[in-house]
Amino acid sequence: MNALEIKTNFHHLIDQINNEHLLIKLYHIMEQASSTADGQLWSKLTEDEQIELLKIEGEVQSDQNLIPNQQMQTKHQKWL
């Protein structure tokens, strides 16, 4: 997905939200993210926090940690 597609999809998602409280939260998140320079948040983290995030990113990228969709649907069927 390119930047234009992401923006379009994001606008569509926002247009579907009718919960004003949620919209306010999303607005504040986006406002803060757009005013934060690249790398600024990372530099505010402690070294331990940075290491932990890098570890998590590696775990997410590993196929060993993937759970098949069908398995998750079966496990959580009562909520679907």
C-alpha cells in the first residue's frame, strides 16, 4: 500500500466512526504524532525500553510466533 492508499483508507475508517470520544482520542494521537520529529520518541526511551522494543519487533517478524487464523477463530468462537 502506498501513502495515498493509506490516507484514503484512513479517511474511510474515520468516516465510519460515530463515537465522539474515540474520535477525540484518535485526533489527539494523530496531532501528537504529527508534531513529533522522527526519532524523538525513540530517544526518550531508556536503553532497556529500546532493547525490549527491538526484541518484540524480532518476535513479531518470526513465523514461529504466528497463530493460524482458523485456530484463533476456533479458540474465540464464543465472541465472534
